[in-house]
Amino acid sequence: MSTSKYGEYGGQYVPEALMPAIEELTDAYERYVLDNEDGFIDEFRRRMREFGGRPTPLQYADQLSERYGFDVYLKREDLLHGGAHKLNNALGQVLLAKYMGKDRIIAETGAGQHGTATAMAAAHLDMPCEIYMGETDVARQRPNVFRMRLNGADVTPVTAGRGTLKEAISETMRDWAGSVEETHYVIGSVVGPHPFPAMVRDFQALISEEARDQIRDRIGRVPDSVVACAGGGSNTMGAFQHFRDDEVDLYAVEAGGSSLTLDEEEGVAPNSASLSTGTDGVLHGARTKVLQDSDGQICESHSVSAGLDYAGVGPELAHLVEEGRVRAVTVDDTATLEAFHRLSREEGIIPALESAHALAFLDRAASGDADLGDEVVVNLSGRGDKDIETVLEETDRRDLSVAPDMSLFEELGGGSL
Amino acid sequence: MSLASAFEGGPAFVPYLVAGDPDYSASLSYVEALDDGGADAIELGLPFYFEFVEELDVDASLVCMTYYNLVSRYGESTGPRPFVERAAEVGIEGFVVPDLPVEEAGPLRDACDEFGLDLAFIVAPTTTDDRLQLIRERVSGYVYVQARLGTTGAREDISAQTGHSLERLDGWEIPKAVGFGIGSGDQAERVVQAGADGVIVGSALVEIVGEGIETDAPTTEVSSRLAGKVRELKAGALAGGSSTNRNEHGRTDPTLER
């Protein structure tokens, strides 16, 4: 049996019409994922090798290690097919849907990373796929919309509310409530009702399974700490899972945005730091830490990184923070941009803005905010090509010492990219 | 007093509107228009202000329909108790919480029992027999029978779907109110003929409010449209009731229906 509660958190807060689907999925999760029935996990691992490109390397970062005075190892999930850790989950769930006999895939997407991963997985496994995406996000993530369409997925814009991730999730839930018998909903993170948080964690746990073996091969022991960014928390849980029983400090780095203070009047949180600043609530099917006002209305969250921009967080991660196993910390937008430029310039890797949060925390730790020990693994959850336009705009508004001089564009008379 | 009493005078009509849509004072008029039209109970989508309910002047029973987060977050202490206590004070008689399945409903059920309020649950076409049993043990007031899964698709077969859903609740003492996609008096009539003790209508009324916003119609005009729609639906429900053989509890006698 799998557990649906993590201390106070988790559970199954879903409409009655969905409960049978949730029970069916729980049964499938236990049989195929936990018990490897019909060789499900074997096929999952094979496809992640052949289609996904696993294992991803664990790379020693020479310049960062020298700069900070401790050894930094990067788990290169940015090298996974699709450019981020998202495929681990998307391929796992689409394959599971196939084993369950479902013939249609739906998913929500915010910035488009989960949508593109799901569209790739669905094309790979020959399943029809529909992606719900807020209309605001459709407009500002055109390349990702195009990628999904190239992979044969239908993209349905959601016009409700602000037209972003929260509304896209609600709309996907609505579709599922009317189509559960033939459709599987591929949720994008370790959020939602049980069994999603446990199942997504297990698919993403490939990250720490490999990283633990790789670091032990390299230095003969487990690291002193593991650092990962946290929005919904899927790369976080994936990076932590196989280190949970080790004496390893686990750091979940949240998006501090522009401020950690909630604007109660406007219902706006200028951050996405649910673990650090949120309160207990029920969002999208689970009890967890939520950014909300005193009446229980969910706040708008904000981050320079679209992938972390979410008002909730996975319930198991909330529990691990509550019981002290995981430390939740924050870095703000400016520190994140500096870390983005530093890795690009000094290591030759352009990181996703999500991952740049984890990197930015190294800088804070080196200046005395935390003791990460001598051997540190950082999950580089994705590549940053998708963020280049945002980075150019955001860098332009700030005075960052590490940023390159981009004035050649002006001299050439061109606008922004 | 139990919500079930709203079903005692024959087939009940239960409309739904969002409190505060599109604004506070218009919404007061709209909800009162539902009452004028003959609603027996009103499901209020309640964002967060109880003073709205205090100001309402209606005869119908009031049911609060909202997300569990708002229920559990209210007040100083955690859990649903402060919300239920306040709801009882302003005269709400019961709750429907669509994102709270019966497994997670223990704390709210306890609070409702403490303050004498009802907690209705939804039964969906997909609800399994095991779950039906759980719901039967915990439900009070009325059972909300969701007539179909999606809101789109053929509406012609609504009475067949309703009949099938109600067959599964055969022998339940509690009133059965059917909802989801019902929008006309004719449909209301057929739902009652198929054995429902009540008819719940939401989106058809929410749409009237929405049209009022789009056309910038005066509040009085929207109110009279709402009251008219309610009269149509209520008349349909009553017509369905009078054309069916009903036993003394106001429920269809299944032996006569077959």
C-alpha cells in the first residue's frame, strides 16, 4: 500500500467524480511502479536510456569549486532530452497511461516545459495529447507552443482569470472530470492528490539514484549536501529521494522574487516561496503550504523564473521541511540573474532560471549564510536557452557586475532578440 | 431544522448563484429574486463574506457551496470549526463542498454535527458501490446527484441518466436532488419524473447574470429574468411531481415506475 498523507499534508481533495479515477490510478501506481508488474519499470528505464539519454553526467565544476572553496558537482539534467528533468515524469506517466489502457493524454503547462515534455513523450508512445495553457502564457511562450504543435499535441488556450498556470490546472481538472474513463491527466509536478506526489517523485528519483552512485564512484562517499531549486518541487524531490536516509544536508531553494512580504490588499505574493512564507491550505487536491491571504484566497505568485512561479508546493516536501529533514531557503531575482551569468561565463553552461536559484544559493553559502560542507551536489535541472529573452530584459533593468555588455545590439541598430 | 424539510412540500427547486457576482448589492437582489421565483433552498457560492448572508431577506433555506480551503482557513484556529460556527450564526443550514470527498470530510462533518448543520455530498456517475456506502453513512440534508460527467454532450437522455443514477440510491431515506446541465422547465420536469426529489440549477442562472454584465442591463431587469427562470424551472419540477405517483415521503415509488 502507498500512503496518501505526509504528516499533516497530502490527501485527496478532489471532486467526487474524480475519486474513482484517483483510486484506479493509485492501484496502477502500486502495481506497475512499485511492484514492476508486466515489467513496467524495466521498460521505463529502457526508454529513459534510449529516448531520454540517461544517465545524465555528474560534472565537477572547476571554476565554481575554486571560487567557493568547496567541491561543486553539477547533476546535468539540462542534458536530458528536452533540456530539463521534466521528461522523467512525463514519459513515466504517459507510459503508465498506456499500461492502464487509457487512450488520451491531457496535461497543464505554465511556461511550457512540462507541456513540451508531455508532448514529446506522447508522440514517442503514439498517444493523442491535449495541453491546456493559460492564454497569457501562450502569448509569452510562443517557441514552446510551437514545439508542442510540432510534436503533434493540441494546445488549448485557457482564458479564465490571469490566463496562467493556476487556471490551466483548473481547466485540465475540469476536462478530466468529464473524461476520466479514457483519459489520463499527466500532472507536472509532485503536487495534486495522492498518488501524484508519490508517483512523480518516484519517476524523478532517477536523478538522485544516479547522482548517489556517481558521487560515490568519484569521491568514495556521499556528499555533505545536496542543493536543488523548488517550485512545485519535482526536481527537488527527485534530487533528494535517494539521499534521504544518508547524513546529507538537503537544501530546497525557493524563488524569493522581489520581496518575501505578501501584499494582502492586492492578493499578491511577490515571490513563489510557499515553503518559506506560506501557510497551511488546500490547493489543487492536497493539503500543503500555500501562498494565500487571511481569507484563504490563493495569491498570485511571482518569480523571474516562470517554472517556479506557483502558489503551492508538493505536500511531501512541505512535510520534510516541517520535520526539519529539508531546509527551505530563498534567493531573490537579482541573485538568481547573477548566478545565471556566472555559470554561463565561467563554466560554459547556460542554466535555466529555475536551476540558477540553486546556483545562487552556493554564493550565499560561501559568504557565510550556510555551511554546505566540502562536497556539494547541485541539481542543474534544466538548460537556459528558453530564458534568454527574459534574462536580456531583466539584466537590462539591473546593474549586474557579472553580466556581459550587450551594447553591440544597440550599435547594430537592432532591438531585443 | 434540517435541510431535508425544504423537500417536504413536493419536488424542491434549488438554484445556485455566486454571492457577490457581479457586485455586492446587485448580488443581494439576484439572490432575493431566486427566492421570489419560488426557490425552496438556495446554494450560495460563498467567497468569504458572511455579512452578505446576514443582509439577505429570503425564505428559502441557505446552503453554502465553496472550496474547502476557504472553510478550513477561516478564523483564528485551524480546521473548519470557526467557519461552521459563523455560518450557523448567520443562518446557513448546510454545506456542499465539491472538492471535499467523504474520506477527507471528518473534521467538517464533526463541526456540522456540533452546530446542527447539514453536510450534503455529491454522488457522481463514476461513484463506485463502496463509495456510495461511505457517502450514505455521512451525508445529511440531501444528496446531490450529479447527473452526468461533462457539462457538454447530448442533453436529450437526461431522464434516462437520472433514472439510472437514482436506481443506485434506491432505499436511501434522504432527499435526492439532481443537478448538472439542467437549464429548462422541461428538463426539470423530466428529472422529477425520473424520480428526483429536487432539481439543482446553477450554470443556466449564472449565465443570466453573465449576460447582464455583458449587456450592462439594469439590476432590476436581471432580477426579473432570474425570477422568471426560477418560476419556469420550479413549475417544471412541480409538473414532473404531479404526473408521477409519489409516496407519502414525497419520493417516487420505484415499483410504480417500472
